[in-house]
Amino acid sequence: MKGIFIARFEKDGITRSLAFRKSEFDEAKAGEHLRNMGVNNFFMFFEPTPPVDIDENTVLFSGDVGFDITLDTVLPVLKEGKTIVFDSYGGDLWEGLKMYDAIKALGADVEVGILGSCMSAATLPLCAATKRWTTPNSRLLIHNAWSWVAGDAATHKKEADALAEENLGAAKIYAELTGATVDEMLALMNEERVMRADEMLQRGFVNEIKNQKKEEEMDSKEFEKKLKAQEESIMNKIQAFFRKNSIPKNAVLQDVAGNEFDFGDEIEDLEQVEVGTTATLDGAPASGEYLFPNGKTYVFVDGVVTEIRDTEEGGNDEEVEELKEEVEELKEEVEALKEELAAVNASFRKQLKAIKAEFNALKNAYNDEPPTPPAEPGADPAVKPPKNGFVYNGKK
């Protein structure tokens, strides 16, 4: 803001700044005024801090809103589509509101970041941005507007009423951004709430913690890598189990000469074979006549059973008896295989259940931990960030 200089000082444990109009004060008069207020240690700044290019698309603005940071300096940067980053203890409320309105009027995706501090009036242009981020160790402060005034009771009452209106206006902006109520925001302002990065994110003042994003992406990639390895390990176990315990799905039946016929998955024994049943022999459609252990001759044409004949009368009775004995032995073997199959199935179900339990345990072990809840209200007594008041009507 042209035509002013500022003094920064600490009063009641809070870092504050006071603007002086050059038309009314010089350095000596400003110092006398501060000492009359009980302020003996202060620094005066007569030239604003220029913005700094962090990179070709990002500009850092440091200092007081209304002196170092103004609409005149911020707006050209925003029009170029660049990101603005604040490190500010606050300053002039009305200048902060001007920047808020200007950013809203741009109607574009404006990106504003915090590097260090974003306090008091500096929070207002932040609230107007669509993309808002902070670094992990930055701080944000919201508080009531304040000023110094001299005069009688009526003057002080008028000033108090004006400040209450300014508080309400700022609270409405904060409430609109965060989804909280106006009363909730007024309570935080009255508390002079200092927020760390996680609370800023939780309340909605920012929508990203800049450096945490990379860490989360790395954690996610590492998790996916480990989970994939575990999934591959479990699948290898399942495949190994099937290879070890595999049983042919299709029924393979032998004739008396030892030829193996594949009748498909619908046939379990010779009793089910009838004219029209299909079969292969050594992978090719079966053809010819073959005597089976049940004493019957099966005629195949191009893989299809076309005739089933009983053993001719006058045949070798002794051979028939032997075949019947073989049939009984085969039946016993079939029963034994059925029992073995049942045992294998039971073992498979047991091992599959154990594998599923192992998979779920591994998956749960790599799940992201829930976010750390925000700090309890009130600033950490060991860390008391500097605060700054709004400027009202050119006064502190």
C-alpha cells in the first residue's frame, strides 16, 4: 500500500504490526507513538519486500498484507496463471478482502500455497483459491479483527460495533469454505486458533499437504508391490497344490487289453455307457470292436458307440469268470479312488481356507494407517507462533 510504512513489534506475547501514514508520521513521530503505547522494542520497514520466484510458475509473497503483499502485486501474477505462495503474519483486513474478491472474480483455477505462515488477513485470499496447499510445518491463524482508537465511550462503542461486523464477514468466508457454521468459525477466531497442517486439511482450509502427497504415493506403490508379491506367492501355493493332487476330471475306462478310453466328464463307469455315447482312444475318436471287463463288446464308429453286444453263448466260460472277477476288482478300486478323492477334496478345502486366511492377514497388514486426528483446540504451549491483527480503517 503506497504512502505508508510499518512497524513490527511484540506486545503481550504476540507479534504485531502497525501501519503509519507518511503524510502524518515520520520515523521519529512513529517511534514516539509506539513508546507512548508501551512498546520500546520495534522494527520499522519503509520499503516492501519484493516477491520471489520459486520457479517459473510459482511466486513467493512474504511480509504484511497491505504493505508487502497487495492486490497490485498479486493480481498480475495470478493473471499469468502462476501459483502464489504466502508467508505472512497478516496485515490490512480490507486489502485481504480486496484480494479475496479479485481472485473470486477471475473465475479460474487459482492455486495458493502456504510456506511458513498464513495468518490473519493473509488467510482471506487463500480462501478464494480453488487449489489450496500447505507445507507440513506451516501454520495458519484466524482471529478477531482489532484496532487502536482514541476517544470517548461513544467512539469506542462505534469502533467495537464496526469490528464485530468485520468479524462476522470473515467468519462467513471461513464457514463457506470449510462447511462449518458461522458460530463455529467465530469461536475459533475468538480463540485465536493456530492450526497445523493436518488441522488445516481436516477443516478444509487447504485440500493438500504438499510434501505428504509424494510420501503417500510412495507408500501406495510400495504397498501394491508387496501385495502383488504376496498374491503371486499364494497363487503359486494353490497351483502347486493342484499339480500335486490333480485327478483327471474325465472318466478313463480300460478294455481287457488295457486300452484306455476317455468317455468324457459325464461317464463314471461302464454301466452308464450306451449307444450314442462318445469316446476317444489315445486322443482320437475310437473306432472298432473292443471287449470290456463287464463281458460286453462295444462297437465304436468315428468315436461313437453304435452297438453293445453281450458275450456269445458257448464262449469261454472261464474267461468270462475271470473278467467278472476283474470287474469286481475294478469296482473295489473305483470305490477306493472315490474315498481318496473325498480325502483329497477335504484336504484341499482345509488348505484353501488356510491360504485365504493368510492372504487376508497379509492384506490387512499393509493397509494404510488411519489419519492422525487433529490436535486439541489451543496452540501447543511449547510452540507459540506469532500472531498479527487485522488492520481496520488504516489502524491497528
